Amino acid sequence: MNIFITVAALAVSLYVAYAFIKAGLDKLRTSDADLLKRGWGWVEKFPKGSTKFIGLAELLGGLGVILAPVAVTVFNFDWALPLGVAAGAGLTLVMVLANLIHIVRKEFKYTYKTGLMLLAATVLATVLLAFYPTV
């Protein structure tokens, strides 16, 4: 049973890591003007540089969610586990705030599927890492 939970935690963490690393890199590489052309109207309402900050937070959080359980499982670095839980909690906060912003701006197409699914997966990864870290 413990191995099942470990595999589930790693699988969910991999999904969350992939999604956030991809989103973070996209925000870091793309100019604000190009993001506005995509229909990201919130970019012009936020302070300059906030898009890059969000992208960096997503990138680092995505790396933390997967590198921490791998460090604990493969290398027995027990000190890395709280970093993974903190990364998951930070990404959960990012998703809650992002969903709130999109709901307030009535941008429901951004929150309906992807936002809520990624929020649920991030919460699940955080809980699994916190309570069932590794074997």
C-alpha cells in the first residue's frame, strides 16, 4: 500500500511539475505585448514585471514539487521534503490567487477547466507529499 501512495504522489507531482514548468517558462520567455495579444488582459492591469515574477514562481515551484521527492527517494535527502511541501503550498497559493483574479475579471474560460484542475492536482500533490512522502 505504501508503494502505491508513493507512486501516486510521484505521478501527481510529475504532472504538476510539467504543467507549472511549462507555464512558468512561457511567461518568462514571452513579452507582455505578446501575452496581451493572446487575450491576457490582466497583464496590462498588473504592475510591470509581475508576469515575470509569476513565471519565476511557477518555474521554481514546479521544480521543487518534483525535485524534492526525487531527492528524498533516490538520494535519501530527508531535508528536501519540507522544500517540496513548501513548493506545493506556494503553487497552491498561486493557483488560488490566479483563479480569483480570473473570476473577478470574468475570464471564466481560464478558470473553468485548466485552472481548477491544476489547483486540485497541486493540492493533492502537496497533501500526498506531506503525509506520505516516500518509502
